[in-house]
Amino acid sequence: MAKMLDFSKAKPTLPIKFADESVIHVYAPTKAMLEELLELDETMNKAAHNDRESISSLYEIGAHFMSRNKTGRELSPKYVEDMLDVGDIILFFRAYATFVAELKAEKN
């Protein structure tokens, strides 16, 4: 008899602690989010060179990704902007990409 495939089990998360001491545990991305993550390189490069539109996009996308968390807490781009400077948001995306790559490596 086949074992039940149980999707209700605990899923791996990337813990993030903000300057206000709050902690969220971010889940792996959905397929659509993964595609968005793969397209972020150009936006991060522009943001690193102070392109305002790209910087705003990073905070919007970051808030969206961080809102996929264990408690279901919705984070606004404004909150993320208040908690993270530009270097921090870029660091988040790099850490998140590493987290996703490690998950993929574990499954193979």
C-alpha cells in the first residue's frame, strides 16, 4: 500500500530578523515567484547604481516574497523599506536565491 503524500508537514523556511526584532520565516517561492526571482539580476544591478525605479521594484518584490511566510503576515513595501536599506534588500534576494538552490539540491 502506498504511503500518503502529506503536504501539511512542516516546510523549510528562511528565517529573517528585522531591526525592530520581529522575525518571519519565509517559505520557498511559488513557480511564478521563482520565475520573478530568476529575472531580478538586472533590477538588482540597476538598484546598485541608484536607479530609483529599480530600487522601488526591489522593495515591492521583496515585500511580496517576504509575505509568503509561516504566519501569513503581509509585509508592505514601506515596512520593508523602513527595515532594510538597499544593500540589505539585495542581500535578502541573494540569501533567498541560495535558500532556494539548497532546497533544489536536497531534492536531487
